[in-house]
Amino acid sequence: MEEKLELIVPSEQYEEEWKSIVAEMRAETPDITPYALRHQTDDYAEYLRIVRRFAAGNDIPAGKVPSEIYFLCRNGETRILGA
């Protein structure tokens, strides 16, 4: 059976899944890779503000460029497999 995956724009409904994958990765290494999962914050509301700001190209710090972040999930599921 072929597995279906989808890219999801981060939103409020993924907070618990985000906390779970960040904790899982942190258990392996304190320097989480990919950087896209943390943006140097442990607060999901702040993470969403940063992700949305970068996607809109607003108030980007020097040396950074606008970017979009997506969560990789199995079709119809909320578990984050990567970003």
C-alpha cells in the first residue's frame, strides 16, 4: 500500500505535535536540526509568529531571507514527521 504524505502550513492545531517532535529531537541532540522546527524558541505561539513573519517577508533580521515552513505529515494525520 502506497503511503500518502502532505505538506502542511503550521497552524495552532499542531501545537501538541510540534512540542512532541521538538522534545523527541532534543532527547537525541540539544541542537535541533532542522532549524525550521524551532526558530530558536520553545514557545509555539512565538514560533508561529516567526514562521508567519518570514513567510510574509516582514521584519526579517539581517543576514536572513524570507522563507516558508511546512510540516510533513501523513495524509489525514496531525503527527509531524519533519519540517
